Amino acid sequence: MTKAYNLRILGIDPGSIITGYGVIDKNGNYLRHVLHGEIKPPKDSLLSQVLICLYSQLCAVIAETGPQAVALENIFYGKNVRSLIRQAQVRGVVIFTCADLGIPVFEYSPLEVKKAVVGYGRAEKRQVQMMVKAILKLDSLPPADAADALAVAVCQANFMKEQPV
Amino acid sequence: MTKAYNLRILGIDPGSIITGYGVIDKNGNYLRHVLHGEIKPPKDSLLSQVLICLYSQLCAVIAETGPQAVALENIFYGKNVRSLIRQAQVRGVVIFTCADLGIPVFEYSPLEVKKAVVGYGRAEKRQVQMMVKAILKLDSLPPADAADALAVAVCQANFMKEQPV
């Protein structure tokens, strides 16, 4: 018998170079992995080309999986200002793309995400990858940016903020 | 006899609250004002709604005026990090919108823009407004954000970078 899932969540980790994504289903307390991947525009692309590539690949993921909610991490402030600006530009297009398709976008702090998957807020990147693998019963460790995207989707599944961005 | 213009430029000043725009025509050394305005999403809008509003109004300006090039100022680093991130998110959507419609986007530093319109790089905001009014033979001072957008369009008309973003 096929299980009916009542919520499909797309987690996205927008990066200045690589954008990770991960889709999960939530049915009560049960979570199921659907797919994950990374969007990597060709190296040395113009920013405008990066944004177009991101938009079209994200639209393809959304069309394929039909998520009802999108979850993102807040931007991490501790990086240099050039990469912060680039990441924020990418993130603006990610939020626009999802919102324009009518999907609400929710934000979580890195602390909230790590607490949701590892149990405490100071977890290392590798611990996040390992816990995501365990929670979603994956055969192998997902790549770092896809793992972060799956982690924020798991966070959304567990905490469900009321107010979208 | 109607003058033929050989380049139409859209200048945009993407802001975390208001986004100014201004369209000019360039024919040799002669510049002509076409239109200007400001996109002001409703106060207290969600970021997602701001980005959708910006996208649709910008598409409308582009459809109405048919620019061949877009010019933007670089982001100003000296502001607080929250408003920097918000502005960069808006800016990402501005660049995406133009690039997705096939219009190349060029960037200029605030110094280059002020030099182009006022003659020196440390000019005040009000001087930029006054010089834009004079250069484009406007009847009245354009509002500050639209003036900045017209100024970067004038800069593009005079300096024409070779490489888009």
C-alpha cells in the first residue's frame, strides 16, 4: 500500500558558488527523502548567467517535485562582504522564483537548523551530513551543500514557522 | 523631423525599500530623457511580495520602453549588514529580470556615476539631482532614487563598459 504524504518540503541552501537543494516528504513524524542535488553554474560565469541558470534549474526541480513549502537558512553574516553580497543576490532570485510560483518560503537560523538535525546548535558540517543521512535513511553521505538543504527541510518539517518571508 | 536614437538605456537604483528607475536615449553626444519613476512596494510587505512587485513593475517598464542596455550602481558597502543583505536580494532579482529578458547589465561604482554627472566623485545627493535635471532638461528635480537611476544611465551613456555583469 502506498503511504500518503501530507507535506512536501523543498530545502534550499543558496550559495555564492553552489546552491544545494533537497526535497523531503513529511507524514506525521515520519520523514521520507525524495531527492537532492546541487546547482553548479559553469565556473567563471557572469553573475547574470548564474542567476538565469539558477532560476531555470530551480523551476525544473519545483516542476518535478511540486513542493508545498520552501525552507531556507538565514544568511550567515561572518563572511567577507563581497561573497555576502553575491550570496544575497542569489538568495533574492531563489526567494523570487519560489514566491512567484506561489510557494511560501520560510527562514531558519543556522542554530535552529543544527538543533533540528543534530540536537545542538554548534554541530560541525560533517555531523550535519551524517545526521541527515541517518534521519532520511540515505545510502551515502549527501554532498555538503545538498546536506545543508536537506537539513533545513528537516528543520521546516519539525518546526513549521507560521510566517513566511 | 523625428530624431533617430541609437541607444536606449535603463538606469536602475535598487534599494532595500525604494527602487528608482530612469530611461534615457543616447544619440552621439546628445542625451534625451524618456521617463523615470520609483517602485515602492507597499510598506510592511513580506520580502517575497517586494520581489514579485519589483519583478512585475520592472518588466512593465522594460516592455514599455525597450531598453538595449541596463546600468546599475555597485552596492554601497558602508551600510548596516541587514539592509545590505536586503538590498543585495533586491538587486539579484533586478539583474535576473533584465538578463532573463536578454538585456545586458553593466555596473558602475558610485564614484564613476558622480564623476559622470557632477564632474567629481564626492558630490552630494542633491547635486546629483540638480545635475541630472540640467543634463536631461527636466522641468523639476526628480525624486532622489529616480535621480540616482537617471545618473547611472547617464554614466553608461558616457562610459559604456565593455563587459556586462
